[in-house]
Amino acid sequence: MSTALAAPVEPALELRDVRLAYGLREVLRGIDLCLAPGERVALLGENGAGKSSLLRCITGLAGNASGEVLIDGRTGRQHGREALARRVAVVPGQTDVAFPLRVEELVALGRIPHEHPLLGPREEDREAVAAAIRRVGVERLVGRDVRQLSLGERQLAVLAMSVAQGAGLLLLDEPTAHLDLRHQVAVMRLLRRLAEEDGVAVLAVMHDVALAAHFFPRIVLLHEGRLVADGAPAEVLTPERIRQVYGVDPSIVPLPLPARSPD
Amino acid sequence: MSTRVAGRVDAARPTVALLPASRRPVALALTGLLALATALVLGVALGNVAVPVADTLALLAHRLLGWPVSVTWPASAETIIVELRLPRVLTAMAVGVALALAGATFQGLLRNPLADPYVLGTASGAALGAALAMLLPIQVALLGFGLMHLLAFGGALLAVAVVYRLSRLGELNSLTSVLLTGYAVGSLLAAGLAMTMYLSGSHLRQIFFYLLGSFSLSSWQQLLVGLPVILLGCLVILGRARSLNALLLGEETAAHLGLNVRRERLVLLGAATLITGAAVAMSGLIGFVGLVVPHLVRLVVGPNARLLLPLSALFGASFLAFADLVARMPGELPVGIVTAVIGAPFFLYLLRRYRAGYAL
Amino acid sequence: MVVLDFLREKGKGTMDSLSQAPRPLAGRGLSFARLGLLLALAGLFGCQPASPAAPTPAATVPPTPTASPAPTATVPPTETAAPASPTLIPEAAWPRTLVDDEGTTIELAEPPQRVISLSPANTEIVFALGAGDRLVGGTDFDDYPPEAAALPDVATFTGVLHEAVAGLEPDLVLAAGNNFTPADDIEYMRDFGITVLVVYAETVDEVLADIELIGHALGEDEAAAEMVSEMEGRIGAVEAATAAIGERPRVLYQIGSVPEIYAPADDSFLADMVGLAGGEPITTGSPTAFSISVEQLVAQDPEVIVLGDAAYGVCPAEVAARPGWSGMTAVRDGAIRPVSDIIVTRPGPRLAEGLAALALAIHPEADIEPPADLLALCAEGRAVR
């Protein structure tokens, strides 16, 4: 399925036999994965399956990983740190701020890989910040201290920051954790728009299987450091796999819903 | 759906107007410059010997600007102004710049609002070095610096180096462990200091004097040696505003924003420690400047390091110059007391006044 | 070093003087408490070293018996030439009743044979009275006469060693007032039934009176009277010689120079010594402050600088090189002269010699017999301690 999509264009992300071990404990045992621009993939798996580690391998923060990670066809080393940061944006599950920081200041941090190292942001950077705020629809949050936002509002602000970063690949680590339903849906819809309209490849670690099945056209299932299934929600989320990966009675898993919703 | 369309259309045209006007950094900068100029003039004009203001200004114009003014003042006035007060005011300003910038850097680096230039053991290291110097039967005089200054400087740098090694700051790991290591090393050094003081006998007063900080021993010679060190460190820090900005959201996010976290952290830590050490060697331990000034500036312009750093430097300089002025009015108080007495209540006032929008 | 000793020596530790407002004691007593407090403050404001443990050494006001309690006069000596008034205690056979300088009455049944001295000045006085063989304990700062150094040390910088005192079974302890010997230590010894005589002089006259008091306590009244009259003669000669010169130059007596410059306080013992030695003392402008700003010094322009800290390594070349000092008359004229601070400030038998040394430092041309035991200071630019 992914190969069919990826064939005409260069993949936004390609993993070849990525392995990672912490001491003797193997966390990732050979992962192969390919994302085309504009593709949205949910990464599912039990706790400790290696989902977050996989993200760290992609951003190059897991220093002792082996295998190959290609972003737009080149390794992180070939890109260089700053160029890589212009191509890959990461949204952590939770963002803590130590100092009072306004929303627009937070969004502006996304321009750091673009701005002049000494002279700072240029006109285009300021425009990108404003555009990102509109894109995400958080105009009403402008001027507010990030630390006083609700978790949902804060997550949207962080998404605006990663939009401002202008990356073609967006990695998210449990972007809907702790959010109420309304904000979960808001985040999911935003990711869909970014992928469909701006061609951003999205790889999101998800815990909520139902939400993932509902909003993501493609699901990758990790289990004990191995990729056990990759495909449309209905193909991947079979009762047998659910039992294998999560160890729960498959009868409680809801049937995958159609992958589009009334908007 | 409609929002999406609107978003796209708006994104195409200049949309900067959406952002609110910046938080008056220009006004703040002008205020700071005015304060600095006032501190310079008052610092030179006032002291415990009265020199007429007209004489002071004429003298400065004569000596600094080369104006052909007829000499109407006694030679002692010239000595007092040019050799005693001017280097003193300028030293206070240089130290103020160093402490404020180092404070802002440590706060940003450690993501801790309570951090100050002394948080990683610089103060304890410097104090112990200075105290030991008083016990050593060695006399050193190097460009206006004695053994005490040199050991204080070395002690500050060494303490941070030890904390850095012990907490393995070189890797991405918990900042809490850094702070705890700093605290532990600081406590150990403090015990060493207490012991040294206990054994120091009649040098006790000298150690006290040093611990409380003072500019009464400033000289041109000292300033000319210390200033380049401070300038170098300050330039390094000012040139890394982007790194401090990236670190606002933590080290992992900073790495995602393209920062070489390990290198930047080492460079910033080194520069901040260097200027703290230089400041401490020149004037002893002066508290509160490095804590309060960055907060004050952040309150007005926000945490953006591109504004925070230069404005902190500006206000650090004028704050300490004024504090020194207050310190020498009633005779000669340790300036560390003045900074605390002025700084602490002011800080509390700011916290109360702004608590709605500014919580530590 | 010297500074700390000197500061401790100011003021008198009696209840009387406490209640008298302008006495320096209040300021002094405070100054140490204040230092402790300040250090604690410094600890609060981010300096790690000032952990709660740090202030302790300051708070306990340890005794420094380096120099002896140099008295500080609040009353200028009016008639030094006149014989010192005899002590108020009438001459009597044993047992004797004495009132010490703090107003405490003590009884001595017979001439004391086992005497402990808790200050170098007292040690000197006892030796000078010819009773050195009766001393069984001293301080670790006793340096004169040479045999005094051999005495077992029962007082060190950190306080009185009570076990050592008890072990020596003294029948008289000569302590120094104004917390030079900590008041707590004096009380502790008295609680043990040890007879303690507290000596503390604030003027040159009171130094002479103390010599007579100690002489009376030891039963050496005659020797004391003889010594006092000899000293009075010497003091009178110095005064006459300097008066003959007529000039009274402005004198900075530098008590210490690290970290700040320390000079005599207004109306202090040292200011009076400078006056007696024929100089116009430059003082700090306050009866309690000892530090003086270089600005003030420049404005007051000393004509002679006497280095009271010469014995601690401070020499004319260094003084002349200090920033801002080059314009002072004393520096331009090369009138920077070292003096041995011990004899100038120690309220003992050599005080008259100290006055002679000071007068010669101020007026090298004066017709004064040089003190016998003048140290060679700053011979090669830097004095050896």
C-alpha cells in the first residue's frame, strides 16, 4: 500500500533495518518503514513496544541506533542539524515552559532553524509565525501565557510552533494524551489538513486505538520492537493482533470506522 | 472548512499585524541607557568627599573629552574623581553586566527561575579560594590582582568544572541532578570555607569583607585586566541568544530545533562561569543582581533572549552602579548588603504586582 | 590581622560604660554580631559559602591575643606629667581587697604565687615587675620578654582553655577586659572559684594605673610605682621634644590596609598617642568607625604616613604605588615611615618606648632617645614578619 503511494515521489521518510539496544535490552529489532509526502501514519503498540524509541531514532537523538534513516532521501548527518530541523518537526506529548511565554513567542521558537543565528528572525520568519497561528486557528490565544492555557490549547499552540517550523515531516509522540474529546478531534483534523493540503508526512505515536483507527488511513503496529503489521486500520487491527499486542480480549475493541468523517 | 480557506488566503499576504506590538523593549532600553548615564554622572560626582558638581563636570570634560577648560579645581579633586571614582563606577558597571548576563544564562540553561550566577558553586569555590589565599604565606601581585583574586577566580572556575564533571552534564540528562550536584559541591566547599574561616584567626574580617562584596578597592589596573575577560564572555553569550531561546522548551526540543545542545551548553556554561569568576575576583560576592535583573527584564520584554540578554546587561550595570553609590554614601557599606536590601523588596513587589501574569 | 585586634580593644566591658551613650562599645559589640548577621544574609542571597555553619566563628568573638588590649581613650589625657593617682584601694597588708577595671571586687588572702596572664600586655607587666617566676600560664601570643613564650598556653585564638587553667591551679588570673578575654570565659572561671582580675585601660593614664593595680595584686607595689614614674618621665621627655619642634604635621597612622585602609577613630587611644607624639591625627570622622576611604585621605592630604602594619609586610614602596595616593604630600615627600605596632599599641611597660618610636616616625629630627628594642622594619622594602 505504502509502496504504491511512494513509488512516483521520493519518500519523506525511509527506515531500513533500524535497530536499537539499551545495554543488552533490544528495543528495536530491525524496523523497515517508508512514508510518502502527505501520508499519515499512526504508530501503535503496547507500552515499551519501542514507539517513542523509533521517533528518537528518526530525529537522531538515539545515538547508538544502527540501520539507516533517510529523510528526503538523505541521512541526518548529510542534512546537518539545522537543515534537518527545517525538514523534521517534533511535537512532544507534553511541553513544559519554565518562564512566562506568550503563545506567539512559543510559535516563533519554531523559526529558530530558519532565522539568522546572530541577527535573529527576518520578515519572512515573522510572516511564517503569523501564518502558522492562522493555519492552526489559535488566533484567540495570541498574547496569553502558554502556562495558563489548558492542555488542549497548549497542544494546539505547540502544533502551531511545529507548523511554523515548516517541516515536511511531522513526528508526534502521543499528541492527544490527556486532551478532552474536543481537542483530540481538533488535533486530528489539523493533522489531516496538514497532510492533505500541505503535503506534510505525519507519523504519530498513538495510544487511543479507536481514535487512530478513525483518523489515520494507515496504521503501523509495533510489538516487542518488531513491526508486526502495516496497512489500513481494518487490515491491521484484527482481533488476533490486538490480543497479541495488547493482551486484551478482542471483543471489546470497536470495529474500525470509516476513515473519513463529516467535516 | 471556511477557516481553512481563510487561513490560506491570509497566509499569502503579510500577516505580521496579527502579532501584538512587542513589549516595549525600546522604551526599556532607553530607560536603561538613561539610568546608566545618570549612574555614571552621580557615581563620579558623589562620594564621601564633596567635590562641586561644576568642578566634576569640567574635570571630566577636560580629562575625558579633552575640552580646553581652565583648571579651577584642586589636585586632590582630580585624584578623587579620575583615579578613585571613575574606575570604581566603571568596575561596578562591568561587574553588573557580568552578573546579570551570567544570571540570565544560568536561568535559561538550567530552566530554573531561581538560578543565579552562583548556583553551580562559583560562589563557594571563589570564597574558599579567597579564604585560602589569606592563609597562604605567599604574596602575589599581578597587574593589580593579588593571590586572593587569582584564587577566587580559579576557585569559581574549578567548582563549576567539578560540578560539570560530576553531574555528567555532558550528556542529555536531568537538570535536577545538575542542580543537586551544584548544591552538594557548594555545601562541601562551604564547609571548607567555614573551616578555613575558623582557622583564619585575625584574617576573619578580611574574609567577611570579601564575602559581602565591595568596589572600594577598584583601580584602573584591575579594570583593564578584568574588562576584556568580561567582554569576551559577554560577547559569546550575546551571540548565542538563539541557543538560549531554543533551550526555553527543554533540551530535547532544542535538539529538535537543530541545536547542538551539548556544545552550546558547554559554551554557554563556560562563558557564564568565566564572567562570574571575573566579577567575583574583582569585587567579591555580590548577591541578587544576577537573580533579580533578568527577572525584571523578562517581566517587561518576555523571555526572548535576543532582548533579555542585552537589556539585562544594561540594567545590571546601572543597578550595581547605583547600589555602589548607596553603599558608599554612609561611609563604606558592603555593596552586597545594598543589593539585597534594595533588590529583595523590589522583587517581592514585582511578584505581587504581576502575579496574575507572572508566576515564578 | 592587627585590625581585628584593635577593633576588639575598643570600649570597656562594664555595665557603666554600656549605659553611657557615646562610648564606642555599643557600636563595637554590634559590629561582630552584625558581621555574623551579614554573613547569614549573604547566605540567604545566593552565596553558598555562608551556610549556617559559617557565622559561628564570628559570633563567638574569639580572643586574639596578638597585640594586647590597646586602650582607647574617650577622654584625652590632660596631665600626663602628673603622677598617676594611686589606686583607690588603700595600701594594706594581706589579705587585700581590690576593685578591677570592670568594678568587680576581689579578695586576695596572700601574695599570689601561681599567676596566669591572659593577655600579652599583662604578661609583660608581670615580668617587668620582677614577678615573672610566679607566672604559670600565658597565651600563645606572648612574645615579650623572650622567656614569656615558654609559658604554657592557656588562651588561644579560639578562647580560654578551661581544663588547662584548672590544671595549673592558679591563685590569680589576669584577664583583659572588653571581651579581649571573652566575658563568658571570665564568668566560667569565677564560677569555678578562680580569682580573676580584669584589666582594661582606655587612656595612657589608665595604663599606668593598671600597672599599679597589678603591682598591688602581686604585692609588688614599690616596683610598680618606680616603673610608673620612669614611664611618666619618658612620656614627658617625648612631649617636650616634639613641642620644641613646633610643627604638628597631619599624620595618618595606618593601623591596617587589608582589605580597606584602617585609621584611628575619633578620640581613640591611638589618636591621642599621635597627638602626644607631636602630630595632628587624621581620624575616620567617627568614634566607632575604623575604616577610612581613600577619598577622605586624599582630601585630608597626610603629611606623614606612619605604617602601624609594617610588621605585617606593608612597606612604603607599596603604599606609594596605591592608586590615588601619589598626590599626597607624605608620598611626594617620601614621609612614609614604619613603626613597630606592638610597642605603640600594647598597654604595657613598653608604651612609653612606643610613644618615643611614634614620635620619631613623625619627627625624625626630634631630640628623642630611640627606643631600645626598635625592630628593623622594611629594611629591604618588605618587612619580615
